[in-house]
Amino acid sequence: MNYRHAFHAGNFADCMKHALLVWLLRMLTRKPTPIRVLDVHAGIGAYDLSGPEAVRTGEWHEGIARLLALNSGPLVDYLDVVRAAGAPRCYPGSPAIARALLRPIDTLVLNELHPEDHATLKRAFKGVAVHQRDAYECARALTPFPERRGLLLLDPPFEQGDEFARLAEGMATVWQRARGHVQAAWYPIKNMAPVIQFHQALRDAGLRDVVAAELWLREPTDATRLNGCGLVVVNPPWGFEAEGGAILAALSERLSDGEAGAGWRMHRVADE
Ligand SMILES: C[S@@+](CC[C@H](N)C(=O)[O-])C[C@H]1O[C@@H](n2cnc3c(N)ncnc32)[C@H](O)[C@@H]1O
């Protein structure tokens, strides 16, 4: 396990994932019944953007730094959450975002396998269940949720060559156990071939009502570069395609540098 999210916090991929996560959590917490959020690749929860890791890569300068001055439009809800968490000094990870948006009736459950990051997360999230297990084993073991409603967030580091296949298999297992749960899974877009295969694997496993939100900073043809990323959502709340699309368009406008092939799409992977 070499991946440490502290090097990448607040980059364009985090902005995309977290802007859509904020929207998903807002929708899920509209109904008065409780929800559960299970974040199985949680990281350390929040990130110091003046720390040595963030300074070393500077990735957040091409991500959240380009958005923070915005005060209107589809990104404002996400940006208000990020600003309230202390940006630009501190950037909230998915656990901090979930903790900020959940109500007292809701439950947050976190999981992180890396020993040091798990210890940091546990210290920062007192009163929250923080597991240290393999993400896919954890997702299987902790679904269906007792509340019968909620969100599973899968955000693997893609360090292993077979991560797309493991992700599809993990999502299919949860689908079998908890058909109504919302699942959101982040993935990198370098070139399109593995993405097309991943979407096909989800269809082959029988998943229904799946939508992929995707953003590219440049044409995704170079398999050695992170050219874009996607968030595939199972059972997306109503309005995801339209409102998530507006979020992607706003991100694309601010985060792309006008390179050829930059863009975004909302793509239905499997029908309802
Ligand atoms: C992309 S980061 C997560 C970022 C976080 N979700 C956020 O948005 O703030 C992926 C995390 O997964 C952890 N990880 C890697 N392999 C894992 C596994 N098999 N099970 C659980 N966690 C794992 C890594 O240590 C890393 O902290």
C-alpha cells in the first residue's frame, strides 16, 4: 500500500468526486428517515494543504484553488462545505464532508486499511465507527444497512492492475445484498478501454439503474496519464443526470485548460 491521499487532496479528481458527493448526500437527507453512509476507502478524513505532501505535488492548485472564489452557480453548495471545513488551509475528505452533512439521526461508518492512515482517521473521528479491513470485505460484511437506506462510497487508489474488475465485483456483491442502496464509486480515466469494460462488467453482473458522471481535462487517449475521472452511481437520486451534469459543466469550465478533447458527460450505464 503505497498510495497516500495527502499528496492528492483537493486535486481536480477530489473536486469532482466531492462536489457530486455533496449533491448525493443533500438528496438522501431530504427524506425524514435516517440514512447510513459507509465510506470504505476513507483516507485520513481531512488534509492540511500547507503540509509537506500537498506542497510537494501542488495538485490542489489546479483543483480546489481554482474554485474557491466562486459564490454562485452549481458548485456553491460544495464550496460552502469546503470553506466551512477551513479551505484553503484544510481540505475535507469524504469522511469530513459526510460528517458535515449527516443529521443526528444518521450514521457514519468509516473504513481505512492503511495502518497509519487508519490511526489518524480514528483519532479525528471520535464517536464514529472506524474499521480497518479490506474495503470490499467491509462493504460485503456491513450491508445491507440496518436503516435500509443510505450510501456506500467506494474510492479505491487503483494501485493494482485488476482494480476495475475488483470494483465491479464488489459493487455486484453489494447489489445482490442491498438492491436499494445508493453506491457511488470513483474511477480514473486514462484511456477509455478499461472504462468501457468496467461499465460492461456492471451490466453483465445484472446491476440496474446505473449512471456514470465523467469529466476529462483532455482527450483520454494516453494510458499513462490521469486525463479525467468518473463517478459511477447505482440507484442515483432523482435529478442526478440534470443537476450532476450542471456540476460537471461548471467544473469543466474552471478546471480544464482548453486542451483538445476536454469535456464531460452523464452516461447511463444500465437502465432502471
Ligand atoms: C483515494 S483514497 C480515499 C480518499 C477519500 N475517499 C476521500 O475522498 O477523501 C483511497 C484510500 O483507500 C485506502 N486503501 C487502499 N487499499 C485499500 C483496501 N484494500 N481496503 C481499504 N482501504 C484501502 C488507501 O490507503 C487510501 O487512503
